[in-house]
Amino acid sequence: SAVISQKPSRDICQRGTSLTIQCQVDSQVTMMFWYRQQPGQSLTLIATANQGSEATYESGFVIDKFPISRPNLTFSTLTVSNMSPEDSSIYLCSVGLAGGPETQYFGPGTRLLVL
Amino acid sequence: KQEVTQIPAALSVPEGENLVLNCSFTDSAIYNLQWFRQDPGKGLTSLLLIQSSQREQTSGRLNASLDKSSGRSTLYIAASQPGDSATYLCAVRGNKLVFGAGTILRVKS
């Protein structure tokens, strides 16, 4: 299993500003994922972040809006840039582990409100 | 494009009742299906994972079934307790993990 922490746990931000969310894992993992969960909706994959390569973004998400860093095998950041109220969501970090049942572990999420 | 639907969207039951949550998906070409529990501020907890070749998985009071050909899964919760109150998410894995919108469960004491 993996223990994942995220910072901040929640934040209230003004439109036009940017917020960087940190994700820390207690073990080295190859694949890390960032999801968004808008109010009342399902989790949507934003991008996959593998260490040593550029993040791969899903349709509808672009690097300028959601830049991602992956400096090592235990850490990643997601920045939500030039925020608008539509960015108000829960952002979740997730990791995939190899060598066991194919499953993903999720962090506690960052609850973002943009005014 | 895979789409996952969960019914009902919300459910309120008295303590002790047995209940069934439903999940359907449009593309049967999946590797596995997972049921997660989501608690506010605590992220997602994986409850059960069913590989595409399996029909069901059990863990304690939870039983999940999978009918891949019809694109359906059910999560059965026996003898529900107030601590079971949470949002339950179904997710299917093809080339990526696709989630349903969830069922909000409230178990009243």
C-alpha cells in the first residue's frame, strides 16, 4: 500500500491567482496521477505524471492551466493557474503500484474554493 | 469513450438494512472494476477490486459482483451501520481508470 499526503488540505483563493498543490508519497512510485472532482460530479483524470518525463494531459486539460512537476519518485506538484470560480473542486493525487493487485491509492484531496 | 453510471445517486436507509448499489459501464473491454469509499477530507479508500475474469469479491459485509458482458456491477452491503455512511464510487479500468459520479449513502441510527 501507499500513504499519500497533500498540502494544502483546503484553500480559498481569489480569481486570477494561482495555487500549487503538493503530493508526497511514503514510497517510490513510477506513476502518479492528478484528478479533479467538481461538485456533485465524478473524478476526472487531469494528467499522468511520470518521473523524468513530461506529464501527459487528458483531453480538455492543458499544461498552461495545470502545470505539473515531478522532481523525484515520491513527490509531485499540480498548479492551478489563473483561477476562476469554475476551478472550485477537490483535487486528488493518486499513485499506482506495480507488483501487486492492480489498484490505485488516493490522497486525501485538496478542497479549493475560488471566489 | 467509457461512461460509468451509478444508481441511485443517493440512498438513505435505517441501520441494519441490507442494500445494493448499482454500477453500469458502456465498454465491456475492461481489465478490472473497483469500488471505492469516499469520506470527506479522507480521500478514497479501495473496498473491493474485481478482475475482469472474476464474477465477485467479498470482504466482510461487502460483496461486489461483476457481469462484464452486460456491463454491470453491484455492491451489496449487509446489515448496514451508521459508519457505512459515505459516498461509494465505482471505477472501471481500461487504458485508464474511469469513475462514476457515486452514490451518497446515509445509514440512520
